[in-house]
Amino acid sequence: MHIVRTIPDLRAALAARPGRPAFVPTMGNLHDGHIALVAQAKPLGDTLVASIFVNRLQFLPHEDFDSYPRTWDADCDRLEAAGCDIVFAPREGDLYPEPQTFKIQPDPQLADILEGHFRPGFFTGVCTVVMKLFSAVFFAAGGGTAVFGKKDYQQLMVIRRMVQQFALPVDIVAGDTARAADGLALSSRNGYLSAEERAAAVQLSQALRALAQAALAPGAAPLATLEQLALEQLAQQGWAPDYLTVRQRGDLQVPQGAASAGALVALGAARLGGTRLIDNLEF
Ligand code: PAF
């Protein structure tokens, strides 16, 4: 497995290999969910590239950029075992040698709601780094495939829109969310939970499942009422919820008319102690 730090070195490593890359961008601290995305990406290209970069641009000043877990040696071992060909792990100065003053401003209708509402600027930071990573990984090869997890559902939709609007030659493939045995979505931030919080953490996915079931029940109350109930119940369990909501899958807008199965997604974000978790459920 080849480890490269700079964009020119990545381009040189890719130029030495024929065909198109398959790419999995990450912020490291890899868990089974990431490795499943890597395994999914493996047959989708000729060279498998994973990136590890904790992107300061997508963190607010009070967020966990400094404490975000960095587990370099373990990450490399896992990527090598998963068949990764190239790890692109730029230092901050390699990706941002000067302040990144040109940025990708995503469609506010899609990016200023939900996560973007509670983490202003988050998707600008994500889109900007993903565009730069795509430039580094794909432009020489003329395109390829990138795999993004459904765990970050809104991120996946925002990236899909960006690729479509800029006509980027990149196929975006969605990877299913990996879950622990009790149903908790795997996330690097699960590592912040105490044992007691970890035991309670599954309540977020349970709340989303209950919300989806309630939305589909015959004669269901309006979605806004069901969402309010779900928020109150999670708060009673000791969480500080940001949102629990049912949206249309593609554009994440509020569904019009009665909810019908197959086109919807329940999304939630809530804080348990000091840890903010997100999850979602297509239904
Ligand atoms: O999902 C993530 O880990 C990050 O948002 C990404 C896509 C690697 C961009 O920094």
C-alpha cells in the first residue's frame, strides 16, 4: 500500500497505474463502517484510494476538531487489510498551503437545513474539501467512482447535487450504514460515549424507527405533531435533540400530503451528554 502526502505525489502515483480510481474519503479513526465502504469501493475501480484528512473547514470553532480521534497506525493496518492501494493523507499545509479563500457554496435549500442549520458552514467545508480531493484523485484519470456512507445522509445528497451541478465525472455510490448489534450506527464519535451513554445511545435509532412507523400508520397525525412527540420523548430519555424529522429522500424537503413508504427518510441529530450523534432511516 502506497502512502502519499501531497497532491503532486498522489497524481504521480495514480499516473503510474492504468484505469480509473475508486475513492473513499474519510477523516480517519476507521471503524467497520468505513471498512465496509472500502470493501464496496474495491471492485468499482482499478485503483482503490482512501483519504485520511481531518478537515478543519467543516468544524465550527467550538466543535471537536482538536480532540477528533486520530488513529493513524490502526487506520493504515485496516486499509491495507481491506485491499487499499493508495492512502492519501495530506498534512494540513499540503491540502491548504494558503488559506482556502475559494470555497464551494452549496445550494442553501439543501445545505442550510438540518445539519447545516445546526452547524452553519459545515457543508461549505465539506464540499470545498471534497471538490479538492476529487480534483486530486480524479482529474488526471478523467473520472471514477466515490463511495459515501448513508450514515451522513444529508452529506451524501449535497455531494450528489454538487457533482450533478458541476458535471463532475464522478459516480457517487451510497454505502449502507453499519450498525452495532444493538442497532447503534457506527461512528467515530461513539468513542466519546461513557459506558452508560453507550448503552442508551441506541435510543436515537429507536426514536427514528418509531417516528417512521408512526408516520405510516393509517390515520396518522400530521408529521409536525409526530416529530414534536418524538423530540419530547427523546428529551425525556435525557437527550438534547436538535431535530427528528421525516423528509423526502432526494431533496430533503418536507413531504407534501400523506406519508407513503419508499420515498422518505427519517433523520435525527441529538446530544447525549457531551456527544452529538446523528442517524437516519430510509422508509
Ligand atoms: O464524512 C466524512 O468523513 C467527511 O465529511 C469527508 C467526506 C471525509 C470530508 O471531510
